[in-house]
Amino acid sequence: MPAATVTITHTGDMNKILEQLPVMLQRGALDKALRAAGKVVQKRARELCPRSSHTGSRERWSKETAADRSNVKPLADTIGVVVRKYDAVSVAVVGPQYPAGALGHLVEYGHRLVAYGRDTGRRVQPKPFMRPAADETKGEQEAAMLTVLKAELDKVKG
């Protein structure tokens, strides 16, 4: 599945703040800042996420048991934030979360229309909500990260 990547390049202020934090606290502060930026994208993505005009069709036509249907919820409600840590970098991953949001990529990128197990030859048009949310909130993401990093620095100094 293609991924949208947002890179904030104006990090001069963030780098200055991180340099003032003790090395042991930098990773935790950065993770909190990433989560704050992710929450900004999450909020906007939930606003932009298309609402289904035929809510419940999955419930009507699927062969799932009633217990399996308990996790069916609107796509917007499945959008979450997870901070992943790798050796040299940490990233905030924002998007529909499995299992309830497992079909989110079909809404974002479109798909071929299949009815009753047969390909109709038609395509469902994409309704992007994640990429626009990330693109529209770049400034807010940076501001959220700066706010968190400044608060972490104040904790250390205070």
C-alpha cells in the first residue's frame, strides 16, 4: 500500500531545543512531539474522512457472525496514531487501524467494484482523506511539536 510521507524541513528551532535536553530525555521528548503532530493529522483526517451513504451494508451482506460485527465502526473512528521507533529514527504513523479500518486504503486510493464476488469492470473513485490531512496541517504539526519540546525543556530546566 502506498504511503504518504510528510517531512518537516524547518527544524532549526526543534534542533536547538533538542540539543538543550539531556541525551536520555531526547528520545522520549521527540516521541511525545511526534505523537502531538500525529494527533493534529488524526483530527483533520477524521474531519475529511468520507461518510458512507450506505452504512451497515457490510453488516447486511457479510457472512460474519454477530460477534464479528461488533468491531464494525465508521472509518473515521478507526484513524489512530502510533509512534514507531527504529534504530536511527522515530516516526508517527497515522491512519486507519486494523482490524476495523482494514479497508481504509480502498477509500483513499479507490478500487475495482466487485459485486456478489464478480468484478463489474467499473472502478470506485478514490476519496483521499489522509494525504490532504497531512498536507494541510504541516504548519500545525510543526507548531505542536515545538510546543511539546518547549514544555519538555521547561520540565528539565524547572
